[in-house]
Amino acid sequence: MRILIAGGGQTSALVASRLIHEGNEVLIVEQESDRCRELEGMLDAKIVQGNAASIATLRKAGIAQADMLIALTSVDQVNLLFCLIASVESQAKVRVARLRTHEVEHWRTLCRQANIPIDLIIHPETDITDRILRVIHIPGVSDILDFAEGRVKLFGMTIDDAHWLAHRRIDEIDEGRSIRKGLIAMIFRDQQAIIPHGGEVLLPGDHIYFMSRTEDLDSAFGFMGLATRQKLDRVFILGGKQLGIELAQRLEEKGVDVKLFERDPERCELISRILKKSIVIHADGTEESTLAEENIQGVGAFLALTGDDEDNIMASLMARTLGARKVVTLINRLNYLPMVQRLGITTTVSPRLAAVDRILRFVRKGRVISVTSFREQEAESIELIAASRSRVVGKMLKNVHLPHECIIGAIVRPGGEVIVPRGEDIVEAGDRIICFALETSVPLLESAFLSESGS
């Protein structure tokens, strides 16, 4: 597939790297000459210097021959104009655009009414807001992801020294405590991503992901030693950008008392006119004295959402020390994620990974329903439909030779039955399969379930 990407920022580089790895031809249009040289040094892609809203530049980049177009510049207007030009200049089958404006729903409607063909408009802030709200009231849980239209849940947590799972083999846990309704799907240990099998030993500091049926989620929390959901009364938000405002609005609707900290006085004035009940504080929310004065002790959640990763990390560590029950940290630089995890900050969100996840499903085969990347794209969860003639259909899982770096987390029958599989279970044609794999094994995994060759 020939894919043209508008914009050469870090999100574009992440997307391009994955697409190239999967055998696609990638071209990137980037305006800044220094960034063009950086991209040429890091990617096996054609880099075209120029404005992504210029017809001449896009023709030079081969827009007419592109099979897929992705607009990821930092300017919404350029992304929209890129897609408008493409509607005339290109016969590409798929068009994707990222927008950052809070008016994204209006733009979706307008694009439909104007017949501007955009298959997907990505708004990372909305995806991140939803992700935070799913876990904000559950201490100890880093994130909760939905699969199979909500029938299956995946949640993350960290094993500490005192946890009953520390130093235990996974097969011993299964035999001794019966986790037949769920399984440990992934382990992140320092810089290493692990797809676990029976002999794997869990160690203190491991960040693990556990999959269960939705109806078993609360019992899975109890089995894993996690606290039940707590009533959320107060939340502190650091940073008054769009994400912080959107979260404050959503929390207001739930009756939560919100304090939002912003350094810019003009921004504070604007936010105070937008929010109805939240208290907007013109102060540096990274200062210990400020947080203590505002009574952070016992606050239900502290959300560090500024555009500065270092500020977010330091403020999160301070908030946890001062008594916040839950801490959520926005991280833009993905190489920070392993370090942040080692510091004990387990709940992180990344607008870049949110964008990458949404895009990847569009370049995979049509039977791939969803893709979620973890940490620096070291591992993925993939939700797909088993093809009728794939080599795994009709066989017991113990007789299917998948790559060692893969695991099947759940099977959902067309009728809705959810199976947490063991070796004797059989994949049937049309089953929805939820898999976990290291990034290097994803193509082999997809080939096993999606290939119609029957071989």
C-alpha cells in the first residue's frame, strides 16, 4: 500500500515506522527542512519538503497514486485543506485526519454535509478523556480497555513487594487460586515487554494486564487484590488546555468538585467563563505549598495534564506523596513511559499513542476490528474476526502453533458467548478473537487468523 502522510511530527514518525515495518510504502510531506533531514535519517520513507496544503507540493509527493492519506500536521486547517485537495486530486480508498479543535463534532458534521470524504477524523483529546474517566475512581488500576463491544475488559496494575502474586509462577496461580474466568495477558518489566506463558514468574515492579469477562470484572479486581470502586468527590486538574477543560466539564456533570490549576491569568479568565461549577485557580500546581494550601490530602484524583512532561511527572510524584488517592499523568515522549512506570506512576495517557491506535485499524485487513498499542508500541492488543479458511479454525488451541510472543486472551462467539480460552478450546469461523503480541509478531499472528489460503 502506498501511504501519504501530511506532517512530519512525532505522531507521524510513529505511524510511519509501523506502516513501513508492515511492508507499506510511505511518503511524508513536511515543511521544516531540519525535520525533513531528521526523518530521512530515522525512516525508510520518501520525505518531500513543502506545505501539505499546497497542490503543487502534493502533486510532487504523488498524491494521485496514494492508496491512503493521513493528515497529521499540527494545524487543523491544513489537515482539512489536505483532505479537500485529496477529494479532487486522489482516488485513495482511505482518508484520515487529526483535529485538535474542541469544535470537532461540528467539523465532522460539516465535512459530511459538504461531501468532503474523510473516513476517520481523529480527536485524541476525546479518546484520552474517555480513558481517564474509566479508571479515575479505581485506585491501583492504570487503565481499563473494552473489547468485543464491552463484553471483555482488560485492566492494568502494578505488582508491589507485598502483593500475593509477587514471585509466583503463572501456572501455579492458575492451579492454586483458579483464574478460569480471566488471564494475565501482558507483563511490562523495566524495558522489557513479555507475553506470559505458564512458567513466567511475576516480580515486584511488574506492570501486568489482566483480561476478564465484563460480568467478572469486580471479582477479578478482588482476586488481584485491588480495592473496589470508590466514590469520587474531589479532583485536582493541573493544566488548562483543552483536555483539562473537557475533563472538568465531564466531571462537573457527574457531581464531582473540581479544582483546575493554570499559570496563565488570561487562560484562567477564559476557563472560568467555560466551566460552570469548577474552581479555577491561578497558581503553579507543581508547587507543594500550593497543593497543600488547596487541601490535596485525600483528593480522589490528581490529573497532571500540562504540555510539559517533566512538570507532569514531578507534580504527579508530589501529589501522590501529599495524599492523592489516584494520579494520572499525561506523557508525550513515549520513551519516558518505562521510567515513569519505575517511579510508581502507573496511569499514563498519551495523545500520540491514542492517534496511532485509531489509525492502525484502517491500514489492517478489514477483519481487524481494533488495535491498541502499549508503551513505546512494544506490544499490541488486536481484536479480529477469524476467517473461515484460516489455519487455526477447527483446531484445539494446544495444537495451533502460534508465535511464542503471542497469546489469545478471549474468544467471543457470534452469539455473544465469551470464552477465556485454554488449550482444549476451538476457534470457529466468525469468532471474534482478542490477541496480545509483541510488535515483531503481529504480522505472523494476523496471517494465522486472517489468511484465507487454508494452508
